[in-house]
Amino acid sequence: MKVRKLQFIRNIGIAAHIDAGKTTLTERVLFFTGKSHRIGETHLGNSQMDTMKQEIEKGITISSAATQATWEYLGQPITMNIIDTPGHVDFTIEVERSLRVLDGVVALFDAVDGVESQTETVWQQAQRYEVPAIGFVNKMDKPGSDFNNVVLQIQDRLGANAVGLQFPIFEDNEFVGVVDLVKNEAFYWSEKGVMESKEIPSKMVVEVSEARNQMIETLAGLDDDLLAIYFENPEQITVGQLIEVIRGLVLTRKIVPVLMGAAYKNKGIQPLLDAVAAYLPSPVDRKKVTGTHPDTKEVETRTADPKGPLSALVFKIALNEQNRKLCFFRVYSGTLKVGDTVLNTRTGKKERVGRLYQMHANKRTEITQVMAGEIAATVGLKTFRTGDTLSDLVHPVVLENLFIPKPVISMAIEPKRNEQLTKLGDLLGRLRMEDPSFTVKVDHETGQTILMGMGELHLEIIRSRIEDDHGIEINTGAPQVAYQEAFTETVTHRERLRKQRGGSGLFAEIEVMIGPADPEFLENISEEDTTERLQFVNKIVGGSIPKEFIPSVESGFRKMMKQGPLAGYPVSNLKVVLVDGSTHVKDSKPLAFEICAMDALRSAANKLRPELLEPLMRVEVSTPDKYVGPVISDLNRRRAVIQLQEKVANRVQIVATVPLAEMFGYVNKLRSSSAGMASYSMKMEGYASVPESVKSVVIG
């Protein structure tokens, strides 16, 4: 591998709502950077980045794909490691793990629909990892496109300080080019994407001048040096100064510069690539990464230094054609070479790196080393999984793991032929390794295997991969909602366990306060952390229960949270305060206190007034005006609460909160009630109590 200077590397992702044109844009980036010699299209099924059978069939991105391209900016080659991510909310884990290892993101917006629901989700993910962003308003060739309106939506709905750096040029209602407000130059594109610089049309000079002054005022308000020049003599402000100021504000996430184009028509690609090179951070521009020492738990920091101790994060596992694990990783410090031995700081095991690859979608090029700031892949690492740290043997570190969203929907499956049961189990284990956002469990009462995922489409893709890719025929049950249970009262309860078994017995006695967890406690834990939703407080004084038995009490309550008293759904949160107890000199042991804790929650459950919680979804529907009535009527039948209804261009945007249980099969109903002209998206909003009328049906 050719050694590259870190300041000339850009690790970027392209992310947005479904159908905003992410893969279409990525294909153009590959073409205009010379990485490929043809432009693939998602609707034709020949996209270079969408290679899964299911992606080609459905025309959507399911799995994030990595590639690398080079763009020359100001005479300097800039290496761009690019990850194209899915837009559908069911595959949000792909966006999550990509943003975890990227330095910058290009956020796409539809020029008509603007900020949509999944856009907000992507934005929140980028904020979680403090990733600087550039906005790109795509599909400016669509009727009703409105660049300024999208910029305002980014400001209002995302809370970002969006600054438009371009002004659109239309001729006979056709989008033909842009005015670059930084360079004060007009750019036009041919059908093949050839860019030509021209003078700003005379009829636009006044508008462009006002827009440029507004842009400079915004920038000057955030940069004291520019403000001083602006007040003294604004004519002295140079293009170079503006670029430097914009870059500084992007790196500190004070602004989001917004550009525009029409990727499908090959317009706007070159200025976007220039903006990525000029404004988004290199690995050395990002702050130091922090982790902990696996043994001492002390905080460790790592800088993007190729000569430092190795630290890298595995952000994705994929299975290659031979079913071997392909580990995608980002190197934060040090250099990894073929033949090196690395430490898995989660397992404590050492493994040798046999091969390294530079990825281009599903194609790979073998390389000999990968340095700090770079993204690569390797095969043959047996113990590593998503979120693990590849570490130096002498200076080990555990880097921050990924946020993994909780599944909200389940489906029972079983093989049609019993002899394929073992094969199915092995396959689900491998698929789970690839996609940590879906889980597998066995219902011991029915013997069925239960898949839990992020939505109907998510489960459908898993089913397709099982049957079509691996030849295992399965029977599937209807999708089920992942309900939760919660307690609403706090009670004090005393429980005693006393059992005699031959010569030995079991004895434990505890007094506990049981109830819902404190709001402050829940605020400080991550959303996906089901194991940490038990707030356990030990207030034993005087040794009424020896210290060695306390963890067993906690373990008993934790186990009981897996199945609530109403219908066996997990308990969303719990607070237990252990205040008193007693022991027997011979019969008290850890097992006794664990069983006693389980009995305590079981006995006190009814006094805690348990309630059933159901997942709520934020649903956004975009429909032509004439179908608004049928769409809203159908939503109301689904127990929807309409939050917003507004006119956007020639369509109406409806935002509602709807229980997930009511959304099964919604896509078919929406198509029939709108002659196929409406579209929708949804994302997880939270949990709410189930109405009594519905509760009785769920519990049975």
C-alpha cells in the first residue's frame, strides 16, 4: 500500500432518508473520480455498491458498502474512504456503525421533501459521535424543488446552523447549474456531467449578491477575524479566507455548509467533492479517541499517529463467499501489517493477521499494511465481533463500543425439514454476527425459534437470505410486537426462603423496596442497555446479610426482569433497595439468596401494579392533496395521533404517532388508498401504555 499523509485522507459516509439518492450519488462519485468507468443505477440493478441479491431485487441499500476513491483538489490528490449507507430505518444499524468510525458525513436531502423522518435519525446518530457534516440537496431537477426551503428545514427540524454555499440556476424551469457563492462563479453541466465555468447571468446578479452577502454575514458572525475584515472593507475578503473560515467552522460543528445538485443528471458532483476535500476533517483534525485499559480501567487516549501503539475498531462483520468472517475496521493509531499479532481486548485472546484488504463494495484488493486514519478489512480473525478493539499487545486499550438499537418486532420460524435444524441454527449464528441489531432466542415452551428485528422489511430480508441464499426452507409465523412490562408502584416486601433437602437446606430472607427506576437513573444509561436497567441499591448495615450474598440478590432480580408477570415480556426498568435480611449458619448460600430474590419479585408483582407497554412509531406520510382524507382516516383507525399536517410543494406531509402493532401491512393499504402515489417512513419513537381494550387481547 502506498503510504499516504494523514491530512490528505477523508473518511466519509453518505447518509440520508430512503430514496434521497445516496447510492446514485456514490456511483457518480466513483465515476467522476475515475474509480469506475461506468455509472451503475439502482433501478437497473447494476449499481456497484448494491451487490446483495435482495438489494438488486428491491432497488434499495440494505448493507453499508465501503470503497475508496481519489480526487485532486488544488493539485493535491485526496484519498476518500467512502461508506454508502442504507436509508431505510430497518437497517439503521448500518448507519450507526459507519458513523462510529467516520470523520465526516455528507447528508443528502430531497429538494422537494426536505428533512424526512430517517434524516432526523441519521442526524441524531451523527451528533452522537460528533461527526461534522456537509449537506447536499439532491434532485434539484424535480418539479417543486426549493433549495432555500430545505436549508430552513435543516435549521428548524435538525437544529443545525445550515449555510447555503450555492445559488440555483434555472432556465425554462430546468435546473442547469449553480452559482458558487464562495468563488462568486457560475457553473453549468452538460448531460454527461462535464462542468463549465461561466459568468453569472445578468438577471441574477442582484439576487446572487444578496445571497453572498448573507452567507458572509453569517460566517463573520461566527469568526472574529472575518468580522473585522467585513466591517473595515468587505471587498478585501478573499476566496481563500472564506474557505479557511468555513473549514474551521465545520470542524468545530458550528455550521453545516449546504450544496446542491441532481446526481442522476450528473450535476453538482465536482463541487461536492471539492467541498469534501476543503471542509471535512482529515484523521488528524479529529479529536483524540479515548478508551480504557482492559485491566486497570484507567482512561487511555490515542492520537492518529502511524508510529503509535495499535488501536483499531471492528465496526462490521460480513461473511464472504466461503463463509469466512470478513472484519471491517478503522485504525485510530499505529500501523497494522500482515503477519502482526493483535489482542482482542474483549476476550483477552491473541490472533495473527494473515491478510489485509482494501475494499470496493464486494471486491477486494490485497494490501500489506494499513495505517492510522485508514479503513480496511481482514479475514481469519476468529474471536472478533462487531465493536471489538484490535489492540497492541504491549499497550492494550478498549475503545468505545457501538450503540445498538433494540429490536421492536419478532417472527417465529422453523425449518420445514427437521434435518436442517442444526444448519439453520449455525446460519442464524453467522447472520447474527453480521447484524447485531437482530436477535435470536428459542421459546422453550413451543420449541420455536424467534427472530427479533427492527421492522417487517428487516425480518423479510433475513427470511429471504435464509431461503434464497442458503437453501433452507422455513415456515414463518406472523410478525409479533416486542412489548415490554413496567411497574408503576413502589412497595416494601419481605420474602423468606426455607427449604430442606436431605441433610442440607436453603435459607434466605430479604426485605426490599421494589418499584420503577428513578428518572435520573434512566437518563444516564444508553437506550440499548437492557442489562443495566436494574437500579440496585444496597442499604444493608450491620452485616444482616453478608457481602458475599449481595450479588446473588441482584442476580435474582435481574433474571426475573427477563419475563414480566403480565404476559412474560421483559420488564423495562426496575429499582430494588435491599434494606434488611437474615441468614442461617448452615443453609444460607448464594443460590438461596438468588432464588429468594426471584420469589420476592414474583410475590410482590401484583402490588406493584404492572402495566403493558407497546412500541410507538413516528410515521411520516407524503401524499398528493386529494388523498389526504383517506390517508388520515386510515391512520385514525390505527390508533394514530396526528402531530402535524402541512403542505410541502405539491404534496401534503402528515406526521403521526402510531402503535407498531397497528402498522403491519400498512404499505399495501397506503398504496391502495392513494393509487400508489403516497409514500411513508417510520422510526421508533418510544413506549406507551397499552389501552385496556387492547391489553386484554395481547395478554389473552
